Amino acid sequence: MEKVESVCEENVFNSVYKKHAKALYNFMYYKCGDVNKAEDFVQESYVKLWNNCAKVVIEKAKAYLFTCANNLFLNHVAHQKIVLRHQKSGVKQYTNENPEFLLEEKEFMAKLQQTISELPEDQRTIFLLNRIDKKKYREISEIQGVAMKTVEKKMSLALKYLEKKLDTIHKV
Amino acid sequence: METNYDNELFTKWLNEALSPEELREFEKSPKFSLYQKIAQKSRELDTPEFNKEKVFKQIKAQLSAQRKPTEVKRLFPNFFFSTAASVLLLIGAFFFLNRNTNHTTTYGEQLTITLPDGSEVILNANSTLNYKTKNWAANRVLELNGEAYFKVKKGSDFVVETNYGTVSVLGTQFNVNTKGAAFEIKCFEGKVNVKTSNHNRILTQGKAFRQLKDSTVEDYNIQETFPSWTQGESTFNSAPLSQVIIALEHQYNVKIDAVNIDNTQKFTGSFTHSNLNIALQTVFVPLRINTSKINTRNIVLIKQ
């Protein structure tokens, strides 16, 4: 019989960490918008995984981690008002743009971030998983443990809201 | 409507699931530039740097800091309880399966018992019946002390053991009486095999067998098809008076002093179970014997 890899083995656990830690961290960050909290949730989830390593098969480790983190999130901060402060990076240097355009871009970006932070938690998470982590709806539905239709519906709601809020600031 | 359709396309677009026609149509949307901008700008967003190494170290630190749960040494090992339980269960099963079922009647009482195979036993006054419920169908053995009427269902040998001998049958109705002076079997249906230390009889329907204390044996015929005592009457057929007296004593819980009379004389007849005075009269008046009650429990018989 082929030897089944167990999460209880340290090297397996380490590789599981390397594989999923960043994605889990992003997921938690989209949910709570707090760097430290997201880190805490990741840490707690992995500690839980290690403590229950005998009960979790390696194929389920990812799902276990995400469910764990989500539960921790729900337990701790679901009821709190969340203010997102997303960081900008990789912004193009518009060297050939005039200052007015740059200002508009800046304004748009600020408004975008604010609108995203206004979204309900589940819609925001789905939107950011798609936009930042470049995940397909199918993958998001697996991570969230919901139907793909639900993901599409929530995404559509999020986009509607963004469209409505950003329409005014957007100049054609 | 159009915005709804645009929204649908937009949603699909972000999933990169638009067909070429849909894409062309979507690009024509008046809000396409806004959609494009939202898509682009949101893609420029980034998550803060995640310090993998640092968090990993924290996880390791937390794991190593976790106190190993104190090992609980069991006072009794786990198997102790299961062993104890199974031993108890075995003992219980042993007693349960081997238990003797015991039925007893007192003075003037009758009891109808249905045995596990459906056979019926009617126990007359002051009698005891013992049998084992375990493996009843294959081993129909009863111990009887007193008098009982058996309606036996067909099956394996049905054996009634008494102090005087055994009665074994196959599907029949018969009466066994071991009270006092006699060992008396009446067969009402079928065939009964009676074995005492000296005698071996096969009784057929309507036949009866009686062995007295002095080992004299009588074979006689009966007319009734069921023992009269089950209907509130005791019937005797040329029975020694001593046997009738014992039956009276068992029925009414009295002591009958018969030293002054000849209790070997024969009695044919019956007495009721419902009234002592009437019973005494029906038995002793025809025999010209006076009864005198000393008290409610003691009766003396005097020759006229």
C-alpha cells in the first residue's frame, strides 16, 4: 500500500504552510482589512491544523484551514465595523500625463478603495479574490464553500454597487 | 434592463468567460470605459506584504509552547470495565436463562399458567410447580408437588416429575395429584405414561391410575372430560376418605381430626370449593359422620 502523507509529519506540515499561507492571509485580509488580525487568524488556523493533524487528510488541509480561519473571523470580528485601507502598489507612473489627470486618477483610486470597503464582507471578499488573487468564480466557490451561482450573484451585486458609486467620479 | 444586462456581462467578463460576440457587445456599452477602469484599478490593488517566515516562526513557537496535555493515568485500565461488564452480563445471562420458574398456590387458590410452548397448567390449591424456561421446547420437564391439570401442546416429551414417580406424555390433557395419601393420575385426552418405582402404566383417554400410601394400586375409569376442581368442585371416585379429607384441608385451610373414624372407607362424590359447611355436609352426612368445629381452623369428626 502506498504510504499516505500525514499532516502530522513536520515536512508535510511545512509544505502545506508554504503552499497556502499567502492565499489564506489574503482571504482573511479581504475579510477583515486588518493586517495584524489576518496574521493572527493564519497563525491560529495552522496551530489548529497541527493539533488536529491526525483527523485531517492532506487533501482536506486547505479546506480545513480556510474553514478554520473563517470561523475564527466570524467569532472575533464579524460584528465589528470594518474599515479597509488597501495599499496601492504597482501603480503606473503616468509621466506623460498632466497633473489634472493624475489628480483624477488618484481621486478615482481613493473612491474605489472607499467603495470596496463599504461593500458587505462576503461581496468584498469575492471581489478581491477575483481582482487581486485572480481567482475564477469556480475557485472562489470552492474556497468559500458556496455554490458558484452564489458567487456570481454576489459579484454582480458588488459590481453594481461599484458602478453606481464610481459613475459620478468617472469622466469619459 | 440594459444596465442589468451590462452588469451580467461585466460579471462574466471579470471571470474571463465572455464569448467573442458578447465581448464585442460589451465593448459597445456606454459604460465600458468605467467598467474597464474599475477592472484595471482594482487589479492594481494589492495586499500588504505577508511575512511568511515571521508568521511561520510564530506558529512554531506557539506549537512548542503548547503544554503537552497532562497524561491521565487511568485508575482502572479501559479493558477493566468491559471485562467487568461482560462478566456481569454472563452471570446475569446464566441466571436469567437458568432461572427456575416457580408457581405456588396457597389454600383455596387456583392458578392457570401458560408454559412457553403454549401448554396450559391449572394448579390446584396448595401446590407448587417448578420448571426451567431455558430450552423449554426441547426439554419440557416440570416438578409438581400437589395437584395440577395439564393441557399439553404437541411437541417433545412432556414430563411431570413428582415425589412418587414421573408422568410423561405427548400432547394430551391429564390431571396429576400427589396430595396426601395418593398419587393419582387422570387422563382426559391422549395417552399418558405413568412410572412409579414399582409400576409402569400407559393410560388412555378416560382411564385413571391411583397409588395409595400403602402401595396398593387401583386402575379405574372416569367419565368427566376435565377435572371438576377447575370448575369449583372436587370430585372423587371411590377414593379413600383420607384423600378426601386432605383435599378438604387444602381447599379450606382447616385441620380435620379423623382419629375417631375409619378413613379407609371409600367415597364417591364431590364437594364445592365455595362453602366449607356445605362441603363438609356433602361429604360426611352420607357417611354418617358428625362434624364438630372446635374453632374456625379445627374440625373433629365423630362417628354417629
